[in-house]
Amino acid sequence: MVGFISFVTLAIALAAPVTAFPAHVSLAGLSREELDMAMSGFGPYSTPPPPPGPLEFGGTKLVNDAEHPFMDPKDTDIRGPCPALNTLANHGYINRNGIDTPSNIVRAAMEGFNMHNNLAKFTCYSAFVVNGNMVTDLLSIGEKSAKTGPDPPQPAIVGGLNTHNVFEGDSSMTRADFYDNGDVESFNETLFQGFIEYSYRFGGGRYNLTAAGEYRLKRTLDGIQNNPTFTIASPRLFSAYSESVNPINLWVDGRQDDGQLRLDHARSFFEAARFPDDFHRPARPMTADNEEVVLAAHPIEPGGNINGVNTYTVDPNSPRLPDKCSIYEHHVNYTLRTLYPNPTGNLLDAIRANVHYFYTSVQERGCTEIYPYGRVEDGENNAYYASPDFPEVDLPDYGTFPYPPVDLPEYCDTPAPAAVEAAPETAAEAAPEALAT
Ligand code: HEM
């Protein structure tokens, strides 16, 4: 029996065309030793380092500073569906080429946006373990790239953040659904006009929790009514609600600190991926816990269309918000294990380490650590280091949820620059009275 997301993941993974990646990195048919050697093409393997802890200074400060100037990405640089990571790359907080390590991405999310350490780890590692290369410790923030290193064996995808339905998903606020045209990355002006409209109608000209609650419902209904493959079950459930409140928590200048996002600042982040001039990060490390306010406005059960548009069906097997423990557990036990059914050697070591780093993001919530690839103590409280042949644990039965398979996007190393070359017309120009500070 397979769960909802894992069924989708499996369908995507098994449908992956062999030609999706250059032939010289194909690892099919190699022995374990050959595989390990091939995987070390990016230097000798060592267990990936843990993510950084909380910031020493967690207050507000200028982050659009002289050391981090905005620079347009080069043609070869990768950008993706997350406007915040695109911003961090455009300002050099992460590698400007759009490929970096998870620990550096966590550090940058804290440094640039004052994202709480636990939220930064939860977001980053939940995406990294399904979209990144755990052996080379590299993640593409957009499309699949050979620069993250040789692929592990299929059904692993290592497709970068653009990969649909293992983390990226439907009902984004300013990006189209994968079903619409396969482009989950580009800023969409029509959708952003909806964001603006809802901010005027429900937020008095600012994007706030009230506007967020209404706009989240609108985007969900858009998907149910227009996208036959629409789904908003775990892990998309968490990311959709987190992304609804991130702009309120993380994009309001720390000196303003009132949870009311200016719309010219919203455009600067969403479209141009650029810190507004003189932008100061939030006044304290910010979680996404107020996503519960957005959920409470119009509670939506996780699920998806199962037989065309307007056939939304609740998925009884998907974890629900705000149960982060179950979201973590489901993601590791199902989505990850579907992609990595039988890892060995360095890959297994890297997976164990990353799964543990992911766990540290929910540790303070009292969640129980799980060991989907076995558990062995090393005598120093590092339970995830284990002999490679440790027996598998029994998996819980999440049941079956019907879902039509989706087509894979065409992956290539040519960046799609549309999302990062925009010259934003500010919302202040569009409606100056409502935006006066
Ligand atoms: C820490 C590592 C992070 C990762 C791995 C990550 C990943 C992603 C991904 C994959 C998406 C696309 C989701 C989708 O549309 O289906 C996304 C969207 C988004 N992210 Fe991030 N993100 C991170 C950090 C942040 C931070 C620090 C912020 C805010 C400051 C942020 C704000 C957003 C917003 C607002 C969206 C929604 C875009 C939209 O709906 O149009 N993210 N992120």
C-alpha cells in the first residue's frame, strides 16, 4: 500500500525519462564500490555537516547592505520558485549561481530574513532530502542541474526545487500550477494582481493575516475548479500555509514590525527577487506558527481532485496542520523512502545524517525521532550513524489514495530567465494613496 504523496512521487520517479540527465553521469549497473567512487566525483565523501544553530544576534539589522549588493543573475545562474531564495542568491547570501549546501541555505535564511532556526531547518531539509544531492551536499534552487553532482540510482530524482509534487506544489500565490503550463518557477503577473486585489479588499492595502486567509482559500478554489490534478496534501499542505504567512512574518521591515506587508515590497520580493532599499530584517527570529490563523479562517482538509476538476476528496492518510511531527514523519517515511528504497554506502550515510538534521527542526516540539533506515548508537548520542546493513524498520500503513499520474517536466540546464528579469512597476505607482506610509 502506498500513501498519497508517495504514490505521486513514485509515479513521477518511475516515469522519469532516462534521457533526462546527461548520459555520462548514468550510474545504472555499477557495483556498490563503483557507485561510491562515481559519487565522490565532487571530492572525497564525508558525512555532511550539521546545519548552524540560532543566530547569535537575532534582532533587526540592515540586510540590503554594501556586502550584499543586488546583482542580476547571469544566464547560467539558476533561479527557482522560491522568491526568498532567489533574493538571497541575487544578493549573494547564498551562492549566486543558485546551487548551495543546505547548511548554508539555513544560515542565509536566518541571516537575511531572520527566519527562526527551526523553521529554516524544517523548510530547507524537507526540500533538500527530496530535491537535493545528499552525497555531494548540494541543492539547486530551481531546475535540475549537473552542477549538483552525479545522480544516485532511480527512482531518486534530485531535480532541484522545481520538481513538482515532492515539495513544490499547487496553489502558489504568484506562480502557476504545474498543470497549467509546466512552469512552476516564473512570476505570474495575473496571479500577483489577485494578491494585490485581496490585499486591498481584505487587508486595507497591505498583505496581512486577514488577506492571507482569504487569498489562500481563493488559490485553493482556483485549483479545485481548474486543475484536474490539483492536490494540497502533505507536504504541500505545510509549505502552502507557511508560504502564505512568510511574507507577513519575514518581509515586513523589522523597524515597522506590524505584520502589514507593503505591496511595493511584496512586488520587490515576488517579482524582482530583490531586497527593498534600506531593508532591515525582522526584529526577532520568526516562525510560521501563525499559519494556524490562516487555516482557521477557512479550514481546508488535505486532499486533491481525484477524477477531474471539482472532485476534491479529502485524503484521510495525510497529516494535517499544525501537526508538524506527523508531517515530518510522513515526509521521511513515505516521500523520502519512495525515492530512496534501498540506499547503500555513502548515500545511506548521507541520508541518515540529513534525516537527523531534519528531525532537529521538530525536536523542540517533542516529536519522536524516527529512523527509517535503521538505528544504531555510536556511543556519542549520534543514533543516525549506523552500519550500512542495519535492518529496515517496519513502516506504518498510511493506506491508499487514488491519484492520476502526472507528466514529468522537461529538465535541462538552460535557465528560464523570465522570473528574474522583471523591472517592477511599484504597487505604490498603481495605487499611491493606499500605500502611503
Ligand atoms: C529555507 C529554505 C527554503 C526553501 C527550501 C524554500 C523552498 C520553496 C519552494 C520550493 C517554493 C515553491 C513552492 C510552490 O510554489 O509550490 C517556495 C515558495 C515560497 N517561499 Fe520559500 N523556501 C525557503 C525559504 C524561504 C524564506 C526564508 C522565505 C521568506 C522570507 C520564503 C518564502 C516563500 C514564499 C512567500 C513562497 C511562495 C511563492 C508563491 O506562492 O508565489 N521561503 N519556497
